[in-house]
Amino acid sequence: MTDDTLPALQAEYARLATALATAPSAEQRALIKADIVALFRRAETLITELATFKESIRELVDRFKTLPGEAAVSVRHDHIGASSYIERGWSALAAADWTAAATALREAIARDATSMTARALLAWALVRTGEVDAAVALCRPILEADPANGLARVAVGVALLQRDQFDEAAVHLGHVTASASADPRAVLYAHYWLGVVALRREDFGSAVASLRRAVTLGPNLGEGWAELGIALWHAGAPADAREAWRVGAGIRHSPHQTRCLDLETVTAAGGMPPRWSPA
């Protein structure tokens, strides 16, 4: 979790604005450019974390609406404890540690069986470990209750992709990208997975468009930069592909950092990247 605050970002913005107003040298311009990119990424990270927190508040509202009457029997749910495990699960998903994510999210569900977020994210973890049927089964009641649930739709989309049902996968993912109210995490990954679907179809132009949207929404999405480079390469833009891999290789603590570096190294030596990566 970032330690940044809005005042800290505003202070850095003011510093850069002052630096730009002083006719900087060529060397200073390069430093300022790097600092602007870093500020943009810091802002994106803070926005994503705040959006996630905002969604957790909406869950509180939904839960309040479902409280039983005073005379009804109270069912006890540890919402605060569940939220903590949901955050752990999300962090593990971002780190590509699917097993740890599933463990944390199952604990979240044990503490709060009403959490659709925990169930949908558990489906994300399961679909990445090959438990496709279990993931779809988790999402089915979520989508019956809330057809607009973006997190569940992304999980189903990835499950369909793994079954090579590309058209059906694109429909589910497209619902998320077209929604004005979907969870920002769901929108980000829906664009990413639409790009992967396009890669599987060898529609490299569409893949580039979707993956560019994904990395614009999430500049630290290492897997997005890796797949964008592959799409660009096969679309006939090798220089842009290598630049995408360089960006991905420069993302600290990304589980996809090494892969981006390997793709750049292989192609620089005359090799070819794969036409698509396994889902």
C-alpha cells in the first residue's frame, strides 16, 4: 500500500511546475520528464487504492440495507476481519501468488459469507490455478444477484478464455469495459484480458488497442506491458515492442519484471516472442 497522500503529490506537482518555468537545460529536462512520469504513476497507484477503499464502503452500505429487523435472529459476520483478508487476497493476486490469494480469500469468506467481493476474487485465484469449473460455480450466484458485478464477470471471461470460447469471453469482458459503474480493478483487467483474447485470435491490432488501455489505466501492470510488447511485435512494430518490455522490466517488485526483460533480451538477440501467452 502506498504511503502517498494528495498533499504530497500536490507538493511534487508544484515543484515540477516551478522547475518547468525556469527554462531548464537539456539534462534538467530529462530529469523533470522522469519525475513527471513517476508522479503520474504515484497518482495512479493512489487512485487505484482509493477506488478499492471506496468499493469497500459501498459494501458496508449494501450490508446495512440487509440487516434483519430488531426481532429477527442476528447472524454474526466479521466484516472488518473479512476486509483485511480481502486486501491480503488482492495483494497476493497482484503478486501472481494464486495459492496465497485463494487461502486469504477463503478466510475472508469464512469470516463474512455475504461478501460478493471475496467470492469473486476467489474465482480470480481459482481460474489461474486451473480450477475453472469451481470459479464459474462461484460466480454464477453472484451474477444472478448482481448482473453488473464486474469482478465476477472478469473471472467468467478468463474461464471462458481458458476453454477457448473466445467470443463468449469477449462478451463478458466487454460488459465490464462498457460499464460506467464497474469496479476500477475489474475495468483494468477486463481491458487486459480483452487484449489477451485478441492475441489468441491473432488480431494484433485489437490486442494493441486493448492492452494500451490497460497499461494507461494501470501503468504498473507488468503483465500488460509484456503482452502489449508481444502484440506490437507481431503487429510489425518491433521498436515499440521493445520499449513496452523496457517499461515492464523497470517496474519494481513486479512478478512480470523478469519476463519483460527476457522478451527484450530474446528479441534483441534475433529471437521471436511467442504469439500469445497461456492464460
